[in-house]
Amino acid sequence: MSRHQFPAPYRRLRELTRARVAQDTTGSSLATNELLAFQHDWAKARDAVHYAVDFPALASDMRDAGFDTVHLHSTAGDRPEYLRRPDLGRRLSEASLEALPPYRDSRPDICLVVADGLSGIAVVRHAATLLQAFRERAREQQWTLSPVILAEQGRVALGDPIGEALGARLTAMIIGERPGMTAADSLGIYLTYAPRPGRTDAERNCISNVRPDGQPLEAAAGTMAYLIGRALSLQLTGVALKDQGRLIDSGPS
């Protein structure tokens, strides 16, 4: 069945979403164009997972955006080990622990961590722009920020020991999300109040699908600032902290 033969509501859905609805078929099989599109998206998702971030280049981009940076590494030695052993991505390497003393007890309001996660492509494309947009809002609130901690082969929980070491009130972990078949370059933002090892996912707030074709970067920065403001006021994050349906504007006020 070709696309124009589907009922109008299905054709309308095709215009509203990149999800695979109202696909062309030939007999009982997908049409060639649909199969090739599927294979293309599958390849992009696979490449995003295996993508190796050039951290010196990322640090240069961050400096160009006006941020100081610190490069740390998890205990995962390389990308294959990182993918096989999620637990290693949650702990800091010995060399990174030794690099932290100059920053210990700096006590920023917010510890900013950027980790490659499962989509290094997302971090390279969007992290600096997101942080620039957030910094404007942080200045309005007079929040102090840490240097941007660039965490190689990092998982979400890696932000907990980093934030604890810096004495931060809250850690904001910006990380490449697991890619889907329609989104290979999506960022996730994880907020954890009073970070320390052992925090659970129930004690975090997540802002997901941050990318130009998902939740725009400016809007995500607004949501991030709103939730951080609530978190610092209530002294908590996680399931007890809700957006409460507040509308977040897409730019600085």
C-alpha cells in the first residue's frame, strides 16, 4: 500500500512525527525506500553509540564558549569496555581522583559535568550551546558554577563523586542519551541535589530528548534553570520534585 492510500488521519500522523507510521508497502513487505530509511537510521544509532569523542577538541569548543574545563576519566579503559561494563562508567579512575584536589571543596552551587554517555555525537553537537544558554539564566540567579567537568566514558552516576568532591549543592550531568531509531543526537540532563555516591535514579530529575528536532536547547536550558531553582529551594531532587505544569519560556527573561 502506498502512503497516499492510507486514511487521512494516518497521513496526518506522518507529517507530525518521525516515528514509523503509515509506511509504504509492497505486498506484505516494506517498500524499498522504507527499508533503506530504516537501515540508514539504524546505522546512525549504532555509530552514535560507538562514536569516540575528541575530548581535546571538545575542551577547545568549551573554552571558545567561555568555560574553563577539567578532563576526567571513568574506570572504563576504552569504548568497548565501557559498553560491556556499565559499572566501570560510574566510578572515577585513579588518575582522575588525583586530578581533583585543586578543585576539592570549591563549593559551587552547581557542578557542571558533560559526559559522552551513549551518544558522543550529541555531546559534540549540542553541549556547548546548551551550557551557554544555561549560563545566562544562572547569572540571573547569581548561582556559582564549577568548571565544566568533561567526563570520558562516563555514566550518569559518575557525577555523584565529582559533585561530592567539589562540595557542590547540586550536580547537573549533561550526557549523550541512548540513541533511538529517530534520534541519534539527543542529550539528557540529570539533576542531583547533594550529590554523593549511592544516589539512586529516583533521587534525580531528568530532562530528555534535548536536541534541535526534540526539546530545543533554549527551552531545555529554561527547564533546567527552573528545576534547579526549585531543587535548591526545596533541597531535593527526584520523584518529589515536579514541574507542576509550569510553562518554561524559550529564552532568557
